[in-house]
Amino acid sequence: MQEQLKELAEKYISNLEAVLNDLKTANVESHILEHIRNYLADAKYYYSHQDYITAIVCASYAEGVTDGVLLSRGLTPKWVNQNKKVLVVGTWDLIHLGHIKFLWFAKKHGRLYVIVAKDVNVTKAKGRPPIIPEEQRAEVIKNLKPVDYVIIGDENDFLKPVEEIKPDIIILGPDEQYPPEKLQEDLKRRGLTTEIIKLTQRFSDSPLSSSSAIIRRILKIYEKQ
């Protein structure tokens, strides 16, 4: 029962976040938007404390207000299909524009789950530790608007948190070294049938659209001082 309540709370929260854009385009008064956002924040708070029933109540109230506001303007609420779980994985060390565009792209496909790589695994993969510790990186990602849920990765088994989430879709960034075909085979061996989307291009051509580029830029500035 608890797991079912959790899933329902996730759905209510994600649907409400997705439809808030409709309220903006409908020129809804700022105090009404603030009222809805406050109930959404309450829903997230209770969800984080595993009080899923109260989270559902808060989100469903905000959803009712949203329906009323849109219908009063002759608009049909576009409650998107957020039943699908979408997963992305990364270091998320120094957040930049490429990260933000990637996360918004992933969010379009459903409820967005983000795995944040552990410090020790980042060090193994990149040959250096991350700038920001894993707990802080997770906290930053959790507070980004397109993100619904954040999990810190497993030190020994990359696929363990994936098994726990059971995503419908995994979106791999252009720098991801895990071959999509091998990932799909490994997931099938664990009983998961997951769609894999592999991106081939970055979302930003900015010279500072990678953590490494930002680090080099910082070092260059300090070398001149």
C-alpha cells in the first residue's frame, strides 16, 4: 500500500509541475500562481518525509484550483502523461547551460529521476575527484525545476539504483561511455525492459558548456592575477 501511495503522490506532483506552464501562458494572476506553487511545495515537503497521503491531498487541491482557473478562461487543462519514469545519470559537478537543456529535454518524456554519481566513482572515471561533494551535488540537482527525484548512485553496482527506480526510459548524454546495446542487454538480465535514448550532440555550443571548460576558465583567470 505504501508503495502505491508513493507512486500516486509522484504522479500528482509531476502532473502539477508540468501543467504550470499552461497557467503562465493563460496570464493567470500572480497571487493565484503563488497559491498553487505553495501547495505544490507542501506536497513535495510531505513526500520527502514519506507522508504520501498528505502529499496527495496538497497536490490534488492545487490540481483542482488549476483546473478551475483554466476552465474559467475557456481552456482545457493539458494534463500530460507523466506515468513514464525517465532516468538520466551524471556527475552534475558544475551546473551549466548544457545540463539545464538536457534535463528539460528529459523532462518532456515523463517523471524525471536523476542519479548523481558518487565521489569515489567520479574519481575512478575521470582521474580526479569532483569539485563539489556528492551530497551537495544531489541537493543542487534536487532544486532544479525539471527534476522530480534525485538518487545518489551505488559505489559498486551502477545498475542497482536503476533496478530500484525501474525506469521506462533511460536517456544517455553524448559523453556517456556505456554502449546503449550493452546497457539494454544488462537491464534485460535484471528483468527490466527499458527504452534507451542515446543523444549524439550536446544541447549547448557555449564554450563553457562542460565542467572541465569551466575549471580551465577559472584557472586561466587566476593565473593572470
